[in-house]
Amino acid sequence: MTVQRSSPRGVVASLVASAMFGAIFFIAAQLQSSAEVVYAWRVVVTLALYVLALCHPAARLGVVILWRRLRTRWWMPLLALLLASIVGVQLWLFMWAPIHGHGLDAGLGYLLLPISLVLCGRFLMHAHVTPLQWAVVALAVVAVAIKIIATPQLSWVTWAICIPYAVYFVLRQRFGLDEPMSFGLELTAMVPVALWLLVSAGSGPQSALETTGLLAVGVIGGIAMVLYLAASDLLSMPVFGLLSYVEPVLLVVVAVLLGERMQGADLLVYGILAVALALLAFEGFRAGRRSR
């Protein structure tokens, strides 16, 4: 059985990453560039940050360890390519959704993701789930069920987020590819597509403000992803999944600020999720007192 981890650093990393993701979700919708161009800039700028990180000996050691791990099995490089494909689509979709008025659909996808992670962690990784965490899961299931019943149809954006992303995190942890430098490898695999998109787009950003926005998406997105992946390594899958509820709530707030309309049932859904988050915070406070 996997030992449950409850690192305060992991909790902080997850919360800060969620706030940063909400910020770039908002910034992307303010840009004039297409979602494909924003995605390409994000890949290139974030990879540049990883290259700079190689100046640190620990980062170079991480690359060596990752290379050795990839050589342990002949199929490991293929698995790494699969993970890069999954996260590449997710990065593009994260830029595409707010630009095309699907912010709420994306928020619902990230709303379903923690449930997928908790269930995958319990039944595939044999992680421990406390009774209070099961209660939080139950509340989340009720909230999502209300949302599904009240919604005439669910967008493909929702399912494209909640299912592949859960598979991504489970495979990373299951096969030891959950080190921060692994994401650098995944970004490297995305570079050919990103460069092709930039070349296809023709002219670059039209103003200094647009360029600043594109750079901000890349820098903030890169830092956020590193923190998010670090949190997935510092926390057990169920705890990581439950903390991930902060991000979809922020994404929904951003979508509303961008002008998307909420249905009446949505207020009930997010009220239930607020109670679930309060229970999770209570358990984290109680666990912290026990550890001290």
C-alpha cells in the first residue's frame, strides 16, 4: 500500500499553482493572438525556463536520473511521448477554452478531474483515503451530478480534460516519471509542433503589450506547472486530487468575469463544493496539529 504523504509544501505548491493557472486563464482571453499562437509561446518560453534551470547542478542531476529511468525499459520513451502528447493537448485546450467562450466547460472538466484522481489513486495506486476525504468525494459527486442533470449536454471540452489528465498523472506516478524535469522533456517533445504553429501564424505579436502578455503566459504557466507537478509528487493522489478543486473554482470565477453566464443550478453546485473545500481545509489543519 502506498504511504500517504501530507507535506505542507505540497499544499502550498498546489494552492499557488491554482492561483497562477487562474491568472493565465484570464490573460489568454485578453490577447489578440489565436489560441494556437498563445500555446506555442507558452511552450517555447516555459522550455527556456527549464534550460536556464540546467545551470543548477540539481537540475542537471535530475536530467541524468530521468535519462537512466527512460533506459530501464524499451517502451519507456514511448510512454514519455504519450505523456507529452496528453499534456500538450491539455496546454492547448487551456488556452483555447477562454478565448472561444468555453471557460465554464473547462472549469467543469477540472471540476471532474479531482474525482477522477481520487478514484484512480484509491483503486489503481492503492492510496489511503480517510473517511473525511470520502465524505468530500461524496459531496463532490453530488455537486457534479446536479451539474450534469441541470445541463442539457456536456461539452467535449469537459471530457477532454477530466479523463486524459487523470490518466496522465496516474501514469507519471506509477512509472516514476513524476520528477519536475520530466515536464521539461515533455516540453521538448512539443517544440516542433509549437515552432510549426508560430511559423504558420506568419507575423509576430502586433504590439509590445501583446508580446508582454504572451511572455507572461509562458513564464507564469511554466512556474505554475512546475509547482503543480511538484505538488503531485509531495502529496498522495487523493489529497492532491482534492486540493485540485481550488483551480476549477478559480477558473469558473474567471469565466464569469470574462462574460460567460452561469445557470441557476451552478450556484448550488459551487456552494456544495465550498462546503467540501472547508472540510478539506479542516482536515489539513487537524493533520498539521498532529504532526507538530
